[in-house]
Amino acid sequence: MELALAAKYIGAGLATFGLAGAALALGNLFGQFFAGAFRNPAAADAQRGTLVLGFALTEALGIFSLLIALLLLFAV
């Protein structure tokens, strides 16, 4: 019984690595955008839609990994 509980906690902890990946990806995404925007400010407005799309998709993957972790903790 304790082994199954420990496995559930370990699985939920491993599922939260997706949140760390999302945080790293968001930092990289915004860092690269700002580096490009400072290099060429005239093109920054044209790339803002791509930035928002990348932010939304990356954040959704982080939220999905949080959902999996919560499902492992409370539903299984």
C-alpha cells in the first residue's frame, strides 16, 4: 500500500517537470524576442502576434503538466 502511494507521489513530482520546462521556454521566448526587438525595433510589431501565440502554447503545455500531476495526486 505504501509503495503505491510513494509511486503516486513520485509520478506527480515527475509530471511537474513540465512546469519547469515551460518556465525555461518562456524565458527563452521572451529573451529572444527582446534581443531581436532591440536589434531591429521596426520589426518588433510584426512579430508580436507570433510572440503571443508562442506564449499561449508554451503556457498551455505547462498547465497540462500541472493537470496531469493533480490528476495523479487526487484522482488515481
